[in-house]
Amino acid sequence: MEHFITSISLVSKMAPDDYVGFTFFIGSMAMMAASAFFFLSLSQFDSKWRTSILVSGIITFIAAVHYFYMRDYWEAFGESPTFFRYVDWTLTVPLMCVEFYLILKVAGAKKSLLWKLILASVVMLVTGYFGEAVYTTGSGPAVWGLISGLAYFYIVYEIWFGSAKKLAEQAGGAVLTAHKTLCWFVLVGWAIYPLGYMAGTPGWYDGLGDLGLNMDVIYNIGDAINKIGFGLVVYSAAVTAKKTA
């Protein structure tokens, strides 16, 4: 009983208007629940889709662990856990790019596509971190944000108009449907991250700060939508492929 009372006393009270803390809490639980769902569903599918489902579970599991850390950091210091967030993204975003390669392997996707997408995602993240956490004065955030944005648009181009699109069209069926949906996630869902970046860094886009946007709330919502959504798209494609097999 004494241990229980001590544990309760260590839990900090969350203010009713602490939307950052609220979204960190919801995000951590949602990611963990998604991981359990993906891992427990692995036995339903053959080897062609099992790896994709496994990667989906790994993505949300990594995110859940980091969200527990980020939630505690926010509660302790009331500051944006930028470092932990970029560590999370450096692990999970390249894995999200791996998903494109995995579902396109059936159409003959080569590892060169995999490495192009991974490299572009790493450039996008490293330069984004420089602009948001290292070179935070003068034109630094705008310059590094531009480089990060160019890497992002390269990924968009590759999956919408490049070799990835051609492979998806060759595969057809569930693969093509999944590819198109994931493309929309990257184009629309990932666009949340540049919005959060601009809301939290100085530049010609300073007017965004007047909208009262909090980059952590934006990032948390974006993470939940994109990472869980990515996995659900792959899961849906696997289910469809199984029914039509």
C-alpha cells in the first residue's frame, strides 16, 4: 500500500489546457495499441506480407517508447523534447520508406529504390534537426528548412511520378491501391511536419506563430495519423491480397 501511495505521488497533475501533454499521452497509448495489433496479426499472412506487417509494428513500437520518454520530459521541464523526437523520426521515417520497397518487391523493386528513399529521408531529418535545434538564429532555420523541404519533395516525386509509381502500376491490385494510399499519406500527412517546423522556428513564415499553433501538438497528431495509418494501409492490402489469392 505504501508503495502504491508513493507511486501515485510521483504522477504529476495535468492541467486541463495542457494539450501538448494530452496528445503525448494519447499518442503513446495509441502507438502501443497499434504495435500489439500488428504483432498479433502476423500469423494471418504469408511471408510476402508478413515482413511489411512486422515493420509496421516496429515503427509504432519505436514511436511508443519515445513518446513515453517525450511525455515525461514535457512533464518535467515544460519544453519541447526536440532531441528525442528527432531520434524517433530518424528511426521510424526511414522504416516508413522501407514499406514502399517491401510492397513493391512483388513488381521487381530493386534495392537502389530502397536506398534512395532512405537517403532522402535521412537528409530531410538531419537538416530539419539542424534548423530546429542547432542553427536557430538568423537565416539558419530557413536555409536548413529549405534543404529539408527539397529532400521531402524528392521523396514525393519518386513515389508519385518516379520508378516507384511505375512498379506499383505493374503490380496492380492490392499493391497499387496500397501504394496510392501511402502516397497520399506522404503528400498530405507528412506535410504536417513542415507546418510544425515553421510554427516553431523563425523565418519569412513568422506569421504562422500568430495562429497560436504549437508544434508539439501538430507533430503528435501527425505522428499518430501517419505511423498508425501507414501500418493500417499495409494491413488492409495484406488482407485484400489474402482474399483474392
